Amino acid sequence: MSKWNYGDAYLKYPLSQAPYIFNNGSIVQVHDIFNPLPEFMKKADLIFVDPPWNRGNINTFYMKAEKEERIDNFSDFYIRLFKCIRKIKAKTCYIEIGKEFLADFIIEAKKIYKYVTFYNSSYYHSKDKICYVIRGSRKFKKPKLDYMDEEDIIEWVCTNEDYDIIGDLCMGRGLVGLNAYKNGKKFVGTELNHKRLSVLIERIEKYKEGQGNVK
């Protein structure tokens, strides 16, 4: 499994199952979304989440995290995801998703938020890699985000949205957390894979040390 060590950040910044608290009060935790939602996640008033996009995707994440669990029905996952979003009660929520389940995610978002729209996007800064970003909110607002790369959308959200704490239920290597930190904002998040989450700690430590533009 060494190819999935993500630069070995976990060796320098190992994580247990306990919450990890940053110097600005932000909190993250290694966590499976099917387990009870940590209470600190309910502090978020804004959400940006890039969840697995289909069953194969989520099972690959379990494999990379060296977990035995596998998902037979992707709807079980996204129903649980939206249940967590509902519990958090953030005033605005962004969800990144592929085309296959875009319509399903929009339907679920409309059960929570009055105003729902979506944007055409890309990932890895490649116009050939297509994805979509759904925005749900209590108040009408439609930022001009169409055809921006998802990394640029995350940066825009963390810089321009009105929020105190941003939450991410699938933090990965922590792009949401890093951009929030750069903007002097708190974040809360959960992630299945401790090795991926350790990358966020490393990124923030490098940013604090002033080692240039950390991506």
C-alpha cells in the first residue's frame, strides 16, 4: 500500500481516532461517514464537500484507506451524506459531484435548501475532466462560478462567502481547510483516510512557516 502514502505526511503528523485541534481552533477527525456525526461538525455555517461520485469511487477510497468495508449500493452513501448535511444545518452548502448522480444530488439538496443551482466545472485544471458543483442556500444568490476549476471554486468560496466556520465531510488532503486557514477562518472536517488527512496538517504547518504558496 506504499503507493497510497501521500508523501508520508502521516509519519510526521500521525493521527489517532481522536479529534485533532489546530492552533486557530479548527478541528478535524479521522471518521467514517456512516458512524455518528461528530458534534463539532455542527458548528459549521458553510459546507463544501467533494464526496465520492459513485460506488466504484467510494470503494476505491475504502481500499486506499486499508479498510475492509465496501458499499453495494451508492444510494446508501449519498442518503447518509445528506442526512449529515441536514444535521449540520449550514446556511449554504456546496457539493462537488460527477454527471452520473448529479440529478440525484440536486433532488436531495432541494429537500434541504430553498435555492439550489449548479455549475459546470473541471478538476485537475483540465477542461477534459468534467465535474459539477451544486450550491444550496437559504437565501437566493448565484455567484458567477461556471467553468471555473473546482480548486478555484474552493478558493473563491473560502475567500468570498459569508461564514464563521466551513465544514467538509470528506476532507481528503484538506484543500478546503487550507484555503479557510489562509483566509483567517476556522474549519471543521472529517476524513476516512488518516494518511490523507495528515497532508492537511503538513500543508498548514508549511504555510505557517512561510514556505511560499502551499497548494
